Amino acid sequence: MCQALLRMDTTNPPGNERICADYLAAQLAEVGYTPTLLEAVPGRTNLVVRHRGRGTLPPLLLTAHLDVVEADASKWRRPPFSGEEYEGCLWGRGAIDMKNMASMCTAIMRRLARTGATLERDVIFAAVADEEAGCDLGSRFLVEQHRSLVEAEYAIGESGGFSLHLGDTTFYPVQVAEKGFCWVRARITGEPGHGSMPRQDSVITQLGEALAKIGRTQLPVHATRYVEQFLDAVRAQQPALLQPLVKLVARPQLLARITRLLPGVSVARGFSALLSNTAAATVVRAGNKTNVIPGLAEFEIDGRTLPGQTDEDLLRELRAVLGDGVELEVMKSCPPVVTEPVASPVYDAITRAIGAREPDAVVVPYMIPGFTDAKYFTQTGARWYGFSPVKIERGTGIKFADMFHGHDERVPVAGLVWGTEVLDTVVREVASGHRDPARDQPSAP
Ligand SMILES: [Zn+2]
């Protein structure tokens, strides 16, 4: 199923998720389900299917998005929509983000139907469109227009569950928080003039200075529980590796620089984004005639906020960097997502399912700097766990974090099978409302 999905081009835009949704609908219908297909816009299909439990506990929601980001085939070692099996992996855009999860969830739903599982909770699977372009036609549409279909107590989706090898230890991060976003328009106004008589205070010059300030300034560090929990867990396993870091946690301004130096930490690039609000200038507009000094210059800032930080907090930090000459206005924003408390039947089940297969591995909560469908699915009150498990063997050179939207995206076949078994165990344990020790034992695929 994963291979079939990888062969379907659902690059967003335009998305065209219908091909994947139709395929999965057929897979689900084959075992007796009647999946619901829903579109906010023709071709941008969402699929929702439900395995009925006894209803003594609220539902568990599984989610995956069907769209992918673009791929430049000339930079790939295997064609990005081939689904080719090569070097033990399935290759293709979406292999880990996240057609792997879509196929694992479908396999689990099929198995629930075929085994006639009687569960306390309904298990819902929502395969959605449009995550990569902001979720409007996917999770947001479902939550706003078809809320009752996707309401749940717990949700499992993007992103986490991959093997992260640090030093001698393997970690499995589970996403329990994600930053918010706050997109800001910045405006500089000044005296227009003729291009033949330059002026030092032109809005163009001010624009250049403002962009340089935004680009070169690290916003203040704010410690969050999510980063501290992650570091605590890593530190408990890897005192030597993290000793220099531990000493510097008290001096957070150095933290970002130090994490970049840690050996083998491919997540370090993203890690510094977890220490502060961030602001990236992304769009610039000013002037339209070569001989006219404009009176207005604008730029847009992609701002991201930490849990505990508001839009107003970010604006205050931006004003401190940019000064009074730049007027700031929030265009669109969404607050951070946090799962409180982290401990739950889902987190416990994940810990046990991993522990039964890899006793030395460590499950850690973590936060991501970007956003996922969690933004909308949690608006129904669901508690979100980013966990689409895939085992990546040590020494394969495959770095999970680098493949997200990167070249040569691929999923190890054995790791995909492993992930399906782990997720199946978690789903059954959570949905049955009790722990079945027999299912802690890994079974042959
Ligand atoms: Zn994704």
C-alpha cells in the first residue's frame, strides 16, 4: 500500500489527493468498511473511516495527510514518484512524510476489521488533504464542517516515532508540543522622491537595514518544559555526551551554539528553533519604477511562537529588534499546541510497545518548530501524540530529520513493518482500554 501511494503524485499544490483517497477507500471497502469521502474543493479529498467499539470510552483518532511537498527529480538517486524498492527502502516523496503513516493506519484498520476486534473505543482513521499548504482543505475543513466525524479523546499523527541515535542510545521522540505561528506584515513609510536625488532616509535603505537586523538577531531564549524534558532524558542516558551542554543550560544564550557542535545530532539545526520565538523575513515589496524612490516598503515575517508565548510577546521582541520606524501588524496566527499532561494511556502504551521490542531504547517527549494537523484536530479537545513509528537501523546513514522535505526521501521496508506492528499494539491497547501483556511481545510480520 505504501508503494502504491508513493506512485501517486499528490504534490501540493495542486494536491489531487483524490487518487490516494480513492485507493485507500477501496482497500478499506474490501474488508467491509464504508469510508466517507469529503471535499472542500473538488479533487482535494479527505477520507474518514470508523471501526466501531462498544463506546464505553471516547474514540481514538489516527491521522495522516495524503499531500506531499514538491520534489526536484534531478536531485534524487531514485525517481521521487517511483515507489521503487532499492537498498532495502521504499523511495519516494512522502515515504516518511507521511504516506508511510497512511498505509500503516489503513493496514491496522483492515486488521481490526478482519480480526473482528471488539474494542471499548471507536478507532477513527482520517486521511486528509492539504496539510503541506496550511490544512485549510483538510484537517481544518473536517474539524469546522464535520466535527462529529473526527471528535476523539486522543489523536495519533505527525510527527515522531522514528529512531534517533545519539551516542550509544536510541531514542524515540513523541511529539507532544508544537510551536504556534504568527505571520506579521512590517511596514515602513517615508518621503517619496526622485531617483536622481538619493536620500539617506529612503524607505528602501531602511528596509535593507530592517531585513539585516531580523536576519542576524537571535530572539531571546525562553526555557520550556518540552525542551528540558527532552534534554533531561538524553542527559540521563548520555552524561558524557551532554556534559558540556548541562553546564551551559544555565547560560541559555550559548545553548543553541553548543547543540550545533554535538556529534551525530542531525536534529541540532531544528533544535535551536526550539529555544526561542523565531522570525524569518520571507516576502519583500517596495517600489515599481526605477526613477522613483517609493514612500512605502513592506515585508512579511514568518514568526513562530513557543508554548507560553503570545503574539503580543513576539511583537514586543520584534519591536525591540526593529525599533519604532517599522509598523507591525499580525496577518494570521495560531497558538502553539501542547499536550497536557504528557502522561496518558497513549504515552504509556507507546513506551511499552517500544520497550518490548527495544528494551534499551528511550521514549522521550519532544516539541517541533513547525506545525501539523495537530493545530486543528486538537481543537475538538483531543490530546495529540505525534507518533508515526519507523525503525531506522544504526549505521544506515539514514537521518530521519534530513529527509523531511529533503532529497532521497525513503523508508526502510523492515522499519515500516516494525512501525505497523508497534502502532497496531498501541492502537489495540488504547482502544481496548486495558493492557494485554500477550500483545507486548513482538509478533512475526
Ligand atoms: Zn507532514
